[in-house]
Amino acid sequence: MDKRFLFRHAVLAFACMLFVIVLFDFTNIDMWVQNKLYQFGPGQWLLDKHDETLRLFFYDGPKKLLTLLAKIILLVLIVFHRNEHLDKYRQGLAIVLISTAVTVALVGGLKSLTNVPCPKDLAHFGGEYPYITFLHRIPLAEHLGRVRCFPAGHASGGFALLSLFFLFRRRRNQWIGFGVGMALGWTFGLYKMLIGDHFLSHTLVTMCLAWLVSVLVAAMVYRFSGRKDSQQDATAGESAPT
């Protein structure tokens, strides 16, 4: 993979993340979107967080499948580490595995530090907290406690699979892999928005962060493996999904 491609996309992902943070901090886009997703009459969100069927398909199920996928990839890399047929996918599988672990762990760690409330926590939607953005955080009253809502944690598992881009050699398949990660990330992210757990900006920041992690992990894997894929080098100069 061409270093210029990785560098460009790392810069692009970081710039996109900063842009989202600044834009949503100085505008009311987040509140405008969530107002559309909240039914003020009955005082509830468009989707019921306690609906067991929805939770199975959009929360518990995906978390278990992602954990299973990570275990399968790790097992394949260990058991078939000398299999010649796996050689062309070995780097890609390592990138997917490491990117997923790092993305989920990083987002989880940031959530514990940022202390930004969820939509459901706001007084505007029947909670106790004032509206607080990342750059305009204020000390919260001690009796309110800490909150862990920024960035979007559940969506990080889906967006981590943006790293599937690096699993394939052909450009078409790279697009498909990237699209799978994008589709899953937004499916999980929109579900959490519809139950009042996250703002749009939370999901967008997680998306940018996941792609940044994937690119950086890919750069490290390619560097330390000491191998280059000629087909990837040939397509590196072409436009890639962003």
C-alpha cells in the first residue's frame, strides 16, 4: 500500500473529525436532529430502548457477532499461520483484528473521560442535565454524577469494520468491504440515536476515528511485515472511499 495513500487518508480522517467537533459545537444541528426523533407529546423516543426484539437485532446480537468475528480471525491467524493460501489475506486479517480491538477500546476510553451527556439525559428531553457539548463542557453538579456518551461506543464496533477495505486486493472488493463497515456503523449509530442514546455528532466522530485508526494500523502492519502488495500499490493512487 502506497505510503502517500495512507498519509492522505490519515490526515483526511483527522481533519474530518476536528471539523465535525467544531461544527456541531457551534451550531444546533445535534438538537435539531434529536428534536425530530423525540415525541414530546407522550415523552418518548421513536424507538423503545427496552424492546427486546430491537435490542437483539441492533445491540446484543451485533456485539456477540463482532466478538465472535474477532475470535475467528485470531484463531485463523494462529492455526493457519503457515498456510500459503492465506498469505494474501494475512495482512488484511491482522489489520481488521487490530483495528477492531483498538477502535472499540479507544472509543470506550474516551467515553469515560469526556463526560458529555446523552440526549436522553438532557432536561430538554425529560432528564436532569443541561445541554453540554465536547468543547463547551461545564462542571456538572456532584449529585448528577459522570456520564459516558461521547463518542458513540456501540457504533464503534460497526465502523471498526471499515478496516475491511484493507482485507482485499481488488478495488471493487475494497469498496464493498468499506461499505459493509459504513453500513453496519450507521445501522448501529442510527438505532442509538432513535432511542435517545447518542447525538449525530457522536456517531460522526466515531466514524472518523474508526477510519483514522484503520489507516494508522494498516500503516504499521505494512511497515513491520516488510511486504508490499503490487496490486494495492497500483490502485493506491486512485480515489478511494472516504
